[in-house]
Amino acid sequence: MAKSIVYWLALALLVTFSSVASARAETAEDMPPVYYHVDKNGRQSIEQVIDKELNFWDVLNQRAASFGYTSDTYWFHFNLPAADYDRVMRIAYPLLDNVDIYFVQNNQVIQRTIVGDEQEFSQRPISSRNFVVPIATRDSVAVYMKVATSSSMRVPISIWQPTKLLSDEQLVTTATALYFGLIICMIVYNLFSFSLTRDPYFAYYSAYILAIGLLLAGLDGSGYQYLWSNFEWLQSKAIPIFGSIAFIFASLVASHILQTKERSPKLHRGLQGVMVLAGLSFLASILLPYEWMIQWILILAIGAAALLICTGISLWQQGLGYARIYTLALSVLLSTIVINALGYLGLFESFFIQSYLIMLGSAFEIMLLSLILAMRFNENRKERLAAEKRLSSRLEVKVKQRTEELEAVMRKLKEMNKKLEVKSNEDRLTKLFNRGVLDEDLPLEVRRARRTGYDIAIVMIDIDHFKKVNDKYGHPVGDEVLVELARLLKVHFRRAGDRIYRYGGEEFVILMPGAQELGCHDKVLAVMDVIRSHSFKTERGAVKITISAGMSLLNSLPGHVASKHLLEAADKALYEAKNAGRDQIRIARPATDVSDNS
């Protein structure tokens, strides 16, 4: 089911990107001639470039500016004719550091807008992963742009009607969402597989896919828009950081899939070297400026991908079946990386292909690696079946015995869990509920009684002269008496809802929801008669005891009583029974009102 979802997402992704590619060229307005000027020291101001002669400017011959990595500042200039509708300008390259845009009429700046990924995302005039700026006027206007960046100097400018731009952005956003949906599905699927199998390959693969997803989120601006919009520092270093992490896990995945440690120790050491270099690049990316790291990351990406391909080819030649598919997957990804590298270096000008080809390439690679995973699983299954055939019946018996032992252990664990749960709620000696359970049950019953209007009876029982029993016969005999008394109470208080608790020492509490005073009083008297006539058999012979009881009823107490007051009233009635000579019951009769302060 999970794989079917992934395959359908991949197909939808391919179809959507095809639709985007076919639709984009027809929606943007025709651009007027664009001119550029190189500002070597970056100190020129707008006043120094306004109204310059044409020989000051160079004509941009290609459809979009692409000058590779350079420390120079570039000025761009073009004139927009008047229009009877609103317009916006989009710069479809989200990695530019600073773009200072001036709208000029009659040699006067009528509006200035500053954008760039060194600015807070919330400061952008229009929330978009690209730089989208409203045109200041419908009249004819001259546009000047000062661009400085540590990334590649690539400035794809286009003019749009807002509705058409929204349509274009929605289509691209859909394609991007499908891509990241595919990424998320693969991560979840492999993490689930890891949780079931504990095979580290699934964890490595999930981390690799996550790094690829974050890398591409940084490349197309989605990461800055949705994930780390408040962290300009991360945006400025996302490409080298996530690129380094991707190659760390790509090497781990390759070494695990291709079994390089067993099949080719030299190639295994090469992959370990890539991991070391990628790890050092990760640390350097945190500490060093972006412009120092990005070209090194591109070189590392091409070199590492080439080594991974060589590894796949070598093991393919050794007869490893799925190595050829792995080689194909890495070849596709390497091709997209090379195309991107050429574009960043200013040698390739198709911004759309460069922006989204790596998404398609990485999606294709993820799908092929998923196929390898299925092949490897199938191969492992065949190996297990062959191994089972070679195993003797003695091994089968051992497996069965181990299985039975495991089941026995699991049953024992379940039983122990049940016992622990019971023990936490019961008195260890009498097996009745303990005082902690009473403290939880009584407030609940009081609140329920207030809602329904029925009564609650609390009966507190204490053994008369129990200290004499302990002193005469010893505490073990006293414990036997307590256990037997608990049994008698459970036998005779069996009405639905009745609960018996050991309150402490020789005291017991009986909670009787829905009880009436007369019926409850008669029931307690009957139980007292049973206990009085009962011979408690112990190791020291038969023992006779009597009990005293105090009873309180919720509706008999004045005011809005709390559960603790109900318990206190029963306790007070118990002591009245003891003071009156023991072996009798007293019912709490309020002298004053007791209010619930809780």
C-alpha cells in the first residue's frame, strides 16, 4: 500500500512538472531589453547610474542573467512601458543575498524595495519563495537593480500580471508539494521499516532522503518560506550544510546496499573517505562563509557522486544483481548535479530545467533505490529459505523451543504487568483496595452523587482491642485475623457498587453508593453479628473479635460537603461507638454545618 502511494506520487510529480514546463513560457509578459553594468567595488549609488548613456551599459543577450560565482556587484536596468493594469516583477532565483530595486521616473526614485535571503522573510513585500516585487506604477517607469551575492550571480527577471503569476506559482507549488510529499512518504515508510526490522539501512536511507529534501528546500526557497523563515543564518548556509549531510548518508547507504566492506575493501575505504570529507565540510560550512564553501561543495558533490557510480559499476561487474540499478539511479542524480553545477557556474541558462530537474532526478533516484530495497529484501528472503532447507531438524526444534520460551516470557510479562497494576492498587496483606484508591474513588462518587441526587454511605470499621490480640498472640496471628476479616467483609458486602478498603492498621472503610440509611444500618449490624460469632482460626488457635463501626451518609450531612468531610464524619461516629462501649455502630448526626471549601 505504501509503495503504491509513492509510485502514484512520483507519477503525479512527473506529469505536473511536465505541465509546468509547457505552461510557463506562455504566461509571463515579454521583457524589454535588459542592460547590465559591473560594479567592481560595489560602491556605486543609484544617483551615479541613473540616466547613463548606453555605452555605460552592456546588453544582456540571453533571456536571463547568469554570470556564475563572482564577488562583483551587478547593476541591471530596463524600461517598462505604461500599462492599464497592475504588474509585478519576479526574480526566480531565491539564493541572492541582496537585491536593491529602484523605480525611477524623470530621474527621480519613486520607490525603493530591498529583498534578498539576507533579509528577514517577513520583510518581503509579497510572501513567496522567489523575490516578487509590485511595480510601483502603471505608467512607464525605469527599473534599476543593484545585486550583490555570495551565491551564483543569476538574475532571471520576468514581469507578470498578478493573476497570471498566481496561476503559475500555484502550478509550481503543486509540483513542489508533490515532490516533498514523495520525500515525506519515503521517510515515513523507511522509518516504519526500521522500527520493525532494526536494519540500520532503513535509518540511513531515511536520513539521506531527509537531507536531500532539506537541500532542495534550500535551493528552491521553500525551506526559507516554510521551515526556517526566522533563521537567516541557516538560510545563508543551508546548501553546504545539507549537501554535506546528504553525502555522509549517501556513502553510508551505498556501503550498506553494495556490501562494500565484504566485497571491495578498497572501495569501502573510499566511501569512508567521502564520509570524512563530507563531515569536515559540514563543520566548515557552519564556521566559514558561504562563498568559501559553495564551490567546494559542488566539487565534492561531483567527485563523491562519481566515486559512488564507480563503486556501483565495479560491484555490478562482480555480479551483484542490484548494483546496475544502483548505478543507474546515481547516474541520473549525478547528471542533474552536473547540470546544476554548470548553471551555477554560469555555463547553463535554462533556469527552469536547472531548478526542477534535480527534483525529478532525486525523485527518480529515490524510486530506484526503493526498487533496490525490494530486490535486496527478496534476495535475503531467498537466502533465508535456502538456509532453512540446510538446517537440521534439531535446529527446527531449537527454534520451536525458543519460540515457546519467548511466548512463555511474554505471557509472564503480561501477567507481571497485571499483577503490578493490581498491587499498586491493593493492600499487600488483605488484598483489599488500599487507602490511595479510596482517596481517588470517594471524590468521584461524591461528584456523581451530586449530579444524580442519590445517597452515599461510608462505613468505617475498627477491630475492638486489636492491640491485645497482637500482644497476646503476636503480630503474625493479628495478620491472620486481618486477612480473615477482609474475606468476611468481601463475602457480605457484595451489593453492586460496594467497595472495601483497608484504611490502615485494623481499620477498614466500606463505600456504598446508592445506599439508604436503614438498609445500610441493618446490613452492618448483620455483619457485626457474623463477626462476633465467627471463630478466627490461626496458628495459635481460634480467636474471637468484635468490631465497632461508624457510618456517615452524604445527604444526612448539612451543606455542600466534601469527600473528606464525609470520611471525617464516619471516623467521628466510629470513635463515638468505641467510647460508648465498642461492638456497636453509630451514625453521624451533624451538630453544625460543614461546608465544602474545595
